[in-house]
Amino acid sequence: MRNAESPEPKALKPVELEALSQPLSASNDPDELHEECGVLGLWSPEPLPVADLLQLGLFALQHRGQEAAGICVSNGKDLVIEKDLGLVTQVFDEARMQRLRIPAANLGIGHTRYSTTGSNLRFNAQPLNVRSSKGILAIAHNGNFVNALQIRQALLEHGAVFQTTNDTEVMINLIARYAKLDLVEATARAMRELTGGFSVVLMDRHTVLALRDGNGVRPLVIGRLSNGGWVFASEPPALALMGAEFVRDVRPGELVWVDEAGGLSSWQVLEPCPTPCAFEWIYFARADATLDGIATHPARIRMGEVLAREAPVEADLVVPVPDSGIGAAIGYSRASGLPFDFGLHKNPYAGRTFIQPTQEMRDLKVRLKLAATPVVAGKRVVLVDDSIVRGTTSGRIVQLLREAGATEVHVRISSPPIKFPCYYGIDTAARKELVASTHTLEQIRALIGADSLAFLSEAGVREAIGGPVCLACFNGQYPAGQPEEEVRKEALETEGASAL
């Protein structure tokens, strides 16, 4: 039940959506998983340097999206938005920050983006904003709506106009459709119609709202400023950088908003059925984050410990793939009694290097990013990483270690084999491109050139995290549903295969 009075009703009629239109030219490694986005919201009872605080928070969420960034701020009268392609440091130069530093600003939202739905074009940068008869709404979103295409089509038939290709615009149009409802009621109605994994922050000129899907697939936390203000963020480290104290996680299916008295109101809109994404703990979340009461770094260490128990091997040294494999490698070392060392050095400046997508250039990109150190010479190495997507990068890393003198390379992965695509906000390849979906364990081992290969079991993931989690990319069991078009496609493929 809604446990606070509604804000003043707001008529939400879509009139215009701000759009940008330049193509993206950044490169992304097809053999790595990418989180879609990071979201941030802030409300203060008094004027604050809102833009600067949001910029700080986005620094803490940069790992969740490196394609684009955006900030929207308001002072109760004016609403200003700045967004563009690039990292937070690239987008928010001094000129943009000056435009965002409007007098008496007291609320705003922010976003870092990696595209998983919608093309990686500039007009898909967030926050998105829509004009209405009561002013402007702005929205920032992490995750995916699996029924977005169906709702988009229904909205088009009712006269809605879409100017981007991402599913975030579907939600803001849904909210705007309910012109006779206040903002909170309209948002709750949209939550009930949308399915998938998502966390969202949205604002008008007076308040900020935050919400999470019923499964809690994507994280969202609440913080409190010393002046009584509120902060919403994808991960707790953003709160700390903004000077806010962690209060709690937004519960699965919960809608929260800052009410007229400056308090935090809550409405359990959807029945909670917690299955947060396991990959938040395996890889995506920062090592210093705690999500849904479970600390990330200790969970990764436990994954390594369980992996050592499940897949022991005679070796001399445990080496992580930096930075993703460090926590699990520490755990593997502790549980196995094998020494830990950094047998791979990561070049911190190689991440955004543009490389042409030829086989030779992909090999070069790995060498630009990683170099084997002399500690592996003459050693039997246990190489620990978080996942294998296509297998090409793993093979190149194994080769680097052998060239540096490693006598054996035993690959240990702190997650199960990825066999199914994610529809909840992780950029995974098509199923036919996932190496574990089309190859046996022995075939993958031979493909990457390892002496042995083992993955953490699903039971091991659950044990290490210590709570219910979504494992859909490992077992194909989607707690928040699949896109209808994908279900039909799989049925046709299964039917065709059975006919052979």
C-alpha cells in the first residue's frame, strides 16, 4: 500500500522529447560483458551545488557505463540537461558544468550509459526528458524492459511519438499517457505494465522518484545527506563520494519518492520476489560495494574458495586476470594453499584505445591491455577470471602466459558457463555466439589452449553470494520473463532442430 499522501496531481502529456544525433565512435571488446548503466538522483531541502555532486556520484558509477553520460538539474523553476558521448570527465567539461550550475538548484538526476537496447547513438544518451502540460519530466534507467516492443507499438497506435531507439522512452511515454493521474500514481501504473529487470530514477521540477523491478534484478540504494536531503544511486560508493550516508536498498518492486514535507515516502507497488543479478557480485559492482546486504569483494573471495574446492589442480601459482579475477583468485589461493601473485600487468590507459576489428588487431588489443610478468616463468599457473563469453580473449591471455615461460596454464572461471543471453541489462552476445552454448567443456579448453579448464557451479555461486540470485544467463530460467519475439524465435529454432 502507498503509505504517504500523493503529491499535487500533474497532467503528463507528451509533447517533445529532447534528442541528440551524432554517432558513437568508441570501441568495445566483444568478449567482455558490459553492464548497461548507472543511475543517480538527488533532492535537497535547500540549494546545493547539485551538478557538482552528481558529477562526483557519476565518477563512482563510471564502471557501469562508458559510452555516454548525462545530468539534469532543477531549482523548482528551471530545468537544465547536459549529456553527450564519452566518459564523465570528457562530457562534463567546465563549459557544461557552468550551464548546469543554475541558481538555487536543489534536485537532479544523472546517468552513465552502455547500450544494450537501442543503438549506441548520441540521441540515446540519458537522462531523457519529455515536455508535458505541467512541465518537463526527466528519466534515467538501468536495465531492460522485456515487453518494451509490445508496449511501444501500443503507444504508437495511440499517437505517441518516439525519437530514440531505447526502451527508457517507453516508460516515460507510459507515465505521460496517464494525464489524469499524479506523478506517483502514473509511475506506479507504468511499473505494473512493464516487465524485466530495471532500476529507474525520474524527476520533475520539484521531486525525485526511484523504483526497482519486482525481482530486484538491478541494484538501487538510498542515502541521506547531512542537511536532510536524499540520494538514490545504483551502488553505495556513489553515496559516499557525494557525502551521503547509506540508509538502505530500494526493495524489489518498491517505488520511493521525496514528499512535500521532505520525507521519503514508499509504495510497495509490485509483489517482491528477490532474484538480483548474480553478475553484480561476480563482476559488475565495485569491489567496495554492498548490495542487498551482501558485500561484493568477500563474495568474490568466497567464489574463489568454492572454486578451489570444486576444481583443485596441482600448480605453483595463482594468477588473476586483472581486475575482474582478483577477488576470486585471492579466494582460490587461500583455499588451495597456492601462492598468489600478479602474473599479468594491466595497462590502465588501454581501455579506450580504438582498434580496427581484424583478427590481428584484436590480438594486439589484448597485448596493449595486458602483459605477462616474469613471475610466471617456469611455473604451473592457475589463471582465474570471472567469465568466458566467446573465448577469444581467454585464449590470447593463455598464450601470453606461455610466451612468458609458464609451463602449464590451468584456467579457472568464477562463474558457470554462459549459455544464454541476458534480457535484463547486460550486453551479452547472441546465443549462437556464446562459446559455452555451442561447445563442450573439452572443446572450450582446446579452443583457449589451456591445460585444464573448470567453471564454478551454479550451487557454488549461490553458496558464495548467500542469497537468491538470477542465473538466467547460465541456465535459461528467466525470473522476469523473456521478450515475446525471443520466445517465438527459440520455439522455431527448437522445432527446426527436432525436424532434422
